[in-house]
Amino acid sequence: MIRVLSIASECAPLVKTGGLADVAGALPAALGAIGVEMVTLLPGYPQVLAACEGTGTGVLEEDDLWGGPARVLRCRAAGLDLLVLDAPHLFDRPGNIYLGPDGRDWPDNPMRFAALCRVAARIGAEGAGGWMPHILHLHDWQAGLTPLYLGARSARASVGTVLTIHNIAFQGLAPAALRADLGLPEAGFDVEGYEYFGQISALKAGIVYADRLTTVSPTYARELTTPEFGMGLDGVLRSRAQKLRGILNGIDTGSWNPATDPALVAPYKTPRGKGRNKAALRAEFALPAASGPLCVLISRLTEQKGIDLLLQAVPRLLARGGQLALLGSGGAEIETVVRDAAAVMPGFAARIGYDEALSHRMVAGADAILVPSRFEPCGLTQMFGLRYGALPLVALTGGLADTVIDANPAALRAGVATGVQVHPLTVGALADAFDRLCDLYASDHWPVLQRNAMRQEVGWQASARDYAELYAECLPDHG
Ligand code: ADP
């Protein structure tokens, strides 16, 4: 049996700020079902330690992990096998796991996550409590320095390393002067190694030194090697393109199941069952009955998500009798733009905040779900939409391109369409896409699209097999 240590800075349901947590939380069970054992190394944030309370046993100790003692606990929580890095001076803090009360990164973030990497490398080399991984699976920049620490231990030959890039926008830059404090090698601090324009780049370290690279959709894997999407790392990714593979994320089809979802007013198995949920959703957002499609959008409100463009195109949707209910939170500026637009556009209602249960009710009640992202490594909400028969209207980028089949004439004739894709992502193209959506909604195609959508395979099964295959390829004795 292949043993994998997954190194993640967040993991659902224990601690989550985005899609990375969903992936880290779902993979262990999906892999377990096909005979791969995955243990997850997590920082000992207060909520993680609380979940482990009473069940943890110490398996490793560090006398001084950059400013304080630390230990690693082995425990089980929320159905996950965990190794928890209990280092109070680094992780015992209230609030957001990455940001201080001022809304900025904790100043010692480079240290905090380098500590996670150093301990991951130690476990890769020595094991923990008798458990020895074959593979270290690194998630994003927070785990990116691990191969460097492994190198320092001359242990790189004994364990395989896989880095998954969930979002290239976050690169883990740190001042060069921290190298000594972090115990990073001199060798490699150059353009071919882990230096990025005079700084340490934890993500680049992972990209250069991990045995294999993945990202969360095949299209994003291709996009990452282009200047438009690579965010400065496209060159190094091109040089490692042979080792880079896109593996689509799945969704948790247990908690996202319209037939059993406890958040819904009326759980359902077929598109016809959406009616009561739609009426309830309209009531919840104080929207009247209308002739066009009820659209929803659930998102972090950041530049990436394209909400600014979308709002300029929404009048076309409303003019056709459609409606929009939006749930989101994020940057104060975009929140204000959303609030202001909702105040003056009848048929558009917005809720600012983060509300998991409401997000389920919205997908259940919606005719369509909108994802107009400028870039989207994989995206999860369009897959929730498919499973719940809310047709995705998406930008043609990243995982959105890989999970939705555009209702073009050929796909309609073949009976395989599941949504609408927009390209290029402009206000004009979005407005045209709304027209297309409304035309489809009024046509006989609509129920066919809904059935197609609900039949799509959006779970983890296929991708878990791809990961298992990848691990097998980079087993240490595989050469
Ligand atoms: P990203 O990781 O870039 O935020 P994804 O689509 O991959 O985008 O994942 C976002 C996840 O967060 C989804 O599960 C989505 O439903 C959830 N989400 C985002 N904003 C909210 C919100 N305001 N309320 C509830 N859930 C939200």
C-alpha cells in the first residue's frame, strides 16, 4: 500500500479559507477507497488542536523550532488521519489563519510555513511514530520549501515529492535575508533555483525541486505555462512542463447531494423537484416571481472572480426577465460596488457574508449559476451547479473550460450540453451569453440540459485514480 503524507495549510472541515481546504479534506477518503493511505500534516491552529483534544499522541519533538518548542501529535479528527504540528508560538492565534487583525499577512508567515516544511521533511526522512511515507504531497507555497529541507537532509532519494498548485497567484515570497534564519541552503538561491527577483519564493522552490507537479485542471496546467496566466512563473513551469499534469478537482458528493441535503427546503432527485426550492430562494432574497431564469453567484469578491464585468452585463439579464441573487464576501471595495448595484437594479439582490447553508439553498433554487472568473484553476461552484441542475454560465478558462459543455448547436444536437461558456470575457460577450441563456431557458432544450448536468460525474473517483497513478510513478524505487 502506498503511504502518502499530504502537507496542507488548511483542510476541510477543520479549517478552510478556500478550495485548497476542500481538496485536502476530500482526497484522503477518495484515495483510501482505492488502497492509498493518506495522512495529513496540518499546523496546530486552535481549531485543529481542539478537534484533536484528548485523542492525540506525541510522535516527534523539536526543542527549538525557530523561537519555541514544538511537537507533532498523531490523531484522528473529522474522519481524517492527522499529524498536527503543535507549535504555539507559530500557530496558536485567534482569527484568520493567514492574516492578523489588521487584515495583513502575519509578518512571520514565512517562518510559520517554513516550520511546517521542515517538519514535513523530517517525517519524510525519519517517519513519525513508526509511520513512514513513500510520498510527500505538497499543497501550494505553504508546503513548497519541503524538498529543499529534504535536500539538506540528503534524503531526497528515499521519498517522492509531488507539488500541487491550487492558485499561482500566491507564491510565498520572503526577503532573501531570511535564508539563514530559515536554514535554507546557499546553493540554489539563484534564477535556476528558489530565488525570484532577489527574494525567496517558496512556490518556486516546490516547482523546481519537487519530482512531479500537478495543478487542478488540465486547462489551467496549459495556461500556467503562458505569460498571461503564469504570473511570472510561466518560464520555470515551461522548463518543467514534462513533469506537470492537470488533475481535476472533484466535489464532496456526500455533502453536496440534492437528494439528501439537510440545508434544502425540499430535497430532490430530478430537476422538477427544484420548484419549491426556487420559490423559497426568491422569498429569501425578496425577489418577485419572474419569467426569466433565476441566476445565482457564490464567490469570494476579488478581482479574479470577474464580478465587476458581470455587473455591467446584468442589465441584459434583467431586461429579459431574469434575476440574480449573489452571495459573497471579500474586498471592501467590491462589496460596496455589489451593494450599490443591488440597490438600484430591481431583480438583483445581494447578501454580503459567508454562509455555507445559504450557498446550498441557492444552488438548489437556481436555474443557473454564474462563474465569470478572469482565471479559475478549477472552480467548485460550477460543479455544485451541475449536480443540483443549476446550469453553469462560465468563462472559458481553467477548470471551468474542463467541466462545462457549452450549449453550441453541435452539443445541443448531440444531446450533451450542460451550460454556457463565455469567451472572450468582456461585458459584451457576457451580455450575449445572458441572451443565449434566456433563449435556452425558454426552449425545449432546457430540461435536457438540466438532466445532462445532473448526470455529470463530479465526484473524486476518477481524479483519485489519477493521483494514485502519479504517486506510483514517483515512488522512490521507481527511478
Ligand atoms: P476559490 O478557492 O478561488 O475561492 P472555488 O470555487 O474553488 O474558489 O471554491 C470556493 C468555495 O468557497 C466553494 O465551496 C464556495 O461555495 C465557497 N464560498 C465562496 N464564497 C462563499 C460565501 N460567501 N458563502 C458560502 N460559501 C462560499
